[in-house]
Amino acid sequence: MIFFSISLIIFGLMDLYVYQSVKTASSKKWVRRLYWAISISAYVYMILSVLTFDSANESRKVLNGFMSIIMLWYMPKFVVLAFLIPEDIIRLPIGLYRRIFHTERREVGEQFVPGRRRFIHNVALGLAAVPLAGVVHGIWKGKYNFRVIKKTLFFEDLPEAFDGFTITQVSDIHSGSFDNREKIQYGIDLIKAQNTDLFLFTGDMVNNRSEEVVAWVDVLKEIRAPYGQFAVLGNHDYGTYRTWSEDEDEQKYLAKVDTDRLVEIQENEIGFRNLRNESVKIEKDGQTFDLVGVENWGEGFHQEGDLDKATEGLEDDSFKILMSHDPTHFDKHVKTHKKKVHLTLSGHTHGMQFGIEIPGFIKWSPISFRYPKWAGLYEENGKYLYVNRGFGYLAYPGRTGIWPEVTVFELRKKSV
């Protein structure tokens, strides 16, 4: 509640600040009235959303509405602020100088005459339309704009039998957010069309509770691969984002019951075997590699993952692929672990569902301030981490610039 209260205060101050730009850019009363009508309506909706939010009940629509307002109405205002704040920083000392020494505008600060100020404010408001259009597209189309990203990885110690072996990775399905069966079916068909040898899901099947995935079992169970379908749990799969009981012990118990129910659904109805701090051997032509899966381990989130336990009994130098939902696990434990993990597959970040990616030119999202490794392929000391951008979406009901992803890996043996 404190976080939301502070956020509402900040948004209110933003409304007042950006209004100065609206007032400078247009003298028409209807424009100003429309601005305040939208601002007040948005503000009231957000307050009601906070006051009526109940994690024990279905609150997806309320949360989606809250995030839509932030993305549609307040995200573009950051562009305006990027123009106004530097301008005001320059104008403030000039204004103080004029007041103290009673100078004329022509003597100092000539660059901020009304006409030029109006131009700056018009440019700021015009550029704010760019992220606004992006968010509208993200809600309308972007969240189901599925992309297949293909990566070929070379390893000197890959067993010969797995040269050319293919893997499909999907992460962060968040079935509780889905609202279009036709689009989801298209995404599943895209997964099936890859015809890879192995399918791996790296966590966050649901948002809050196992019940959310029930309506999508018939679609998800279509995913099949010759060498199996495997999964791990993500932070949203532990039932802790929902209030089950006011009693702390009962809350923990019921959350665990729901987690076990989710695992049961995935294994018995969908056909995804969950690896919970354990490993399996994938065998082909008499040779094997170790597929390792850990429970969620993330900075600031559940830390149930136990890599020591998951790799117990495995040879130090055997070829290993690890499924670990949160990419922070790689830097904190995986890359320095005594047993070499050749490839770690993660998700979790969603790329914040908002950013800019132009291959070879720019790759940026606000989530990069929280997660240095937030999307795509990373390599350190011969150990790879791949962070999938996610299949579904959460909170903000859209994707802008960071599209839903199906990743296909081809493993190749590198010549020595």
C-alpha cells in the first residue's frame, strides 16, 4: 500500500508538471479541460484499483486496467519530462537573475522567449505520441506477435551423437493472462512447427494459482518432442502471490498444496515432466548429456533452487544443460559452480514487455537497470546463458518492442 501511495503522489505531480506544457502549447480551453478530465479519471481509477485489490480473488482485469493506464497515460509523460526538466533547470537561474537585477528578457535568457518555449513544448508533446502509439499497438497486437529466434551454439565437448540436436525453449507462459484462444493456438502451432528434438519450459506457467492453466490444458498438451518435454517452476508457480489464509502457517501450507497441484497438472495432463532440483540423462545413440532443473532461485524472490543437489552424482565434466527460471542464478551460483554447466536457460524478465530491439544496432529495455542479463545470449568463460523474453505477459496486457518468443537452439560440436 505504501508503494502504491507513493506512486499515486508521483503520478499526481507528473500531471501537474506536464499540464504546464499543455498550457504553453495550446491556449484552447477544451484542450486543457480534456487533459484534466482524462487525468482525473485515470487517477480515480487507480485509487479505486488499489482500494479494491484483493489477491484472494480474481483481480487480473483490475491489475491490467491499472497497468494500462500507467503505460498509456503516464509512460508518454516521461518523454515530456525529458524536455521540460532540462529547460526548467536552465530557466530557473535565468529567472532568478532577472528578478534580482530587474533585467529585460532581451538582455538575458532571450532563447526562452514565448515562441521558442512553445515550440519546445510542442515537440515534447509530439514525441510523447511515439511511446503512446507503441503501447496501443502492444495491447492490441504486440502481446501475441510471436517470434521464433534461432541460435546455433558450438561446444568442443558436446557428445558426437548430439551434433545437430535441436531444442525448443519457451518461458513465462502466464496462462492466467490469456484472453484470446485463437492467438494462443497460433503460438502453440508455431512451437510444434519447429519439430525439435527436445522441448524445455523454464517456468511461470501461471500468475497466481494452478487453476489458471486448466482452461489451456487441451492446447498445451499438443506440445510434444521425441526426447521429451521438461519444465521447472518459476516464482509465480509457488502460489505465494495469492492470499489463501490470514494464518501464516495455513498460508504456506495452502500455497504448497497449490504448487503440488500445478506440478500434477503439468505432468499428468499436459505432459511436462518437472525437474525440481534433479537431473535426467538424455540419451541418443548410446551417448548422453545431463539435463538439470532447479527450483526457482532469484535475487529478491524464492530461493528454493539447489544446484548442488540437482547435480549430485553427475560427473564434473559431463555435458550439462540447466533450466533455471531466474537469470540472476547464473551470476550468483551457476558460472562459478564446481561442476561445469555448459548452457543455462532462463526467463523471468519478460524484457519488461517494453523496449527497443534492432538487431545489430540497439537493444534496450528499462528492465536492464534491474537485470544486466535480461534478454538473449550471454557468454562467460565458455559458459552460456540464454534469457528467453517470455511467451505470455503479466500486469501490462501488452508487449511493445519486446515480442513474445519461441527459441530454437541447434547444438553443434566444435572442431578442436
